[in-house]
Amino acid sequence: MKYATNIKISIFVILTVALFAAVGLLACLSSYASEGIAHAATDFKTVGKAAYLVDYATGNVMYTRNERERLPIASMVKIMTAMLVLEAEERGEISLDDDVVVSEEAASMGGSQVFLDAGSVHKAKDLLRTVIVASANDSCVALAEHVSGSVGAFVARMNARAKELGMENTSFKNCTGLPAAESFSCARDAATMFSQLVKYPTYFDDAKVWMEDYKHPSGRTTSIANTNKLVRFYKDCDGGKTGFTNEAKFCLTATAMRDDMRVIAVLIGANSAKERNAAVSAMFDYAFANFSNEILLKKGETLEQRVQVVGGKSDSLTLTVEKDVAQFMCEHEQASYELKYELPTSVHAPVKAGDVIGKVYLVKDGVIVDETSVLAAESVERQSLFDAIGEIGKHWNV
């Protein structure tokens, strides 16, 4: 009897523990869900101080509110920080495999961080990952110093790049988004710089990470979690950057892609993370329900059109386009689109792959709405004397 009683007690304990674990897991999932996906009844047009919704491929604006109002954007500043790191890598100024030494200033940063040790050495790509995933301020400063030599020089580059992109309502005072006087941006400018960042596949490799451990050179680890909960709780969302300070409130710039359409949504100044995430999710729903985007010409793919080559080892040239050309339409819109090419009858060799050969225009109801360059998809060398003799021989009739 005593043995049977002990078994009953053990079973009761096991069931009780399992029940508490299940309740805890359910509470955790409910918490994430309330922060990430409770958007069905959200009217995004009433949330926050400013909002902007745009089609990435064409730049067509689907919704906008106070899009040029100058507002603090908190850690969304890091969109520009990450973008400049990737642009520096693209130009060959740095490598993502570079060793980056963490300065005292970087290690002393407050707010979101991965707790880097002063004097420790990290790969640039690893620090960038912590910026994109976990909004790490210490990694931002370390990368800024590595790219430009100092934070001040890097911030100057941030502002210069903003000017190049036409971001007229933006002023950066640091690379982290921590509160600073006269630091501001706007919803439209946030979308502009984010459109540049998402050009890089490396960005998406990091942006989709949900949770992982960051391993320091000393062997210790810091657990990091994505600040953008929509990568987990909105099916088509694959990137974004959050921001929060008491002044900026809750901000988010995020992107989602369905079929051929990638959209970018910006929300500034929501009252809570739950409200922010729900509003951006509703913005995505609105975009995908009311608009469509069909890519008619894809960057890098070979066109049906060819151009004759004079004096070349090949007598014709394959062509491609410099960027995607997409047909953007509102639901139930009855519009007529056509592609019009502006190409020469022939070109003279030599031709290098990437040379501009002509133009292609996307015409909507008789009006040009987009254009891109037509490029040589291959190189064609100039025909030599022996090549010419060989050609004559092919056609010689005995």
C-alpha cells in the first residue's frame, strides 16, 4: 500500500509540473502573439504619429500620413548604420571578415547591447548581425569606428549619404539612435534608406534570425533575440528595424514579400509594441489585399531581343536589363501596360558585358511610368583578320 501511495504521489507531482509548464508555455506564446500578430481589428490609419507604405520595386505609395514630419526615430537610425557598413564592404573599403577591435567607448554604450569587452576582437560580420538582429549599440559604435576611424567621421558619412538619397527631413547625431538633440527623420526618409539596405542579400541572412547565442572570444555567450517580432509572427515579413525611446515611442520599419510584390511599411510613434506591430501587420494586409505587382523584366535575365554586332566574333548580342521592371496595379484597376524598347539596329565590336546598349520604357495608358537601361549580357570581342578570312571561307563557293 505504501508503494502504491508513493506511485500516486509521484504521478500527481509529474502531472502538476507538466500542467504548470504547459500554462507557462501558453502564457509565453500568448505574450508573443499579443505583441506580434493581433492585428485583425487594427485600424493602422489611426496609429502613431506618421506612417508610410510603399511598393519596393516601383516606388508607388499605397498609404501615407505625415510622411515628411520630422520626428525622432530611435534605433531605426541603425538602418543607415547597417547600410553604410554593407556599402563600404561592396566598395572594398572593408571586408565583413575583418577583425574589429572593440574600443572603450564602444564597450561602454548603454541601452541595447551584446556586452562587448573592451579590447576584444570580433569579426565585422558577427557584429553586424547583432546590430540587425538585436539592435546592439556597442556593436554599432565598434563598426562605425572600423569603417570611418571614428564615430564622428561615420556620422558625417551618414548625413552625407542621406543627402545623396534626397532624405531632406533627416539629421543624424549618432550611429545608434540613442536620444540626442536635433536628431530626427521622417517616415518617407526611413523607407528611402531601408530600400537601400534591402538590396543586400546579407541583410536578409541576418534579419530573419529569431533567437541565437552570440559567442564572445572569451567563450562566454550572450543570448540575442530579434527585436522585430513580425519575422516570427507575420508569415511574409522577412526583415525590419524597430526603435523605442520615451521621446520617439514605438517605431518600426519593416518589409514583407508575397508573390512578386515586396512592400515596405514605416510606423513612427505608436503607444506600445503591441499597437506598433499590429498596425504594421495591418498595413501589410492592406497592401497585399488591394495591390499587385508583376515583374515583367527581371534584372540579369536574358531578353528575347538581340542586337546585331558589326565586326565581332559573334554576329549578335544577348541583352538584359539593369533593374527589374514591374507592373504595379490597384485591385480592379483597368490599365493598359506595354514595354517599349529603344535599341540600335547594330553595335560595333568590341562590346563588354554590362555596357549600356539602349533603354526600355514601361508605358501605362500612354504615359511612361518606369524605365531602365538595356545592357549587354555578354562580351563580344573584335573580329581578327584570321577570323574574317575564316568567315569568308565559310561562304566561298568553289
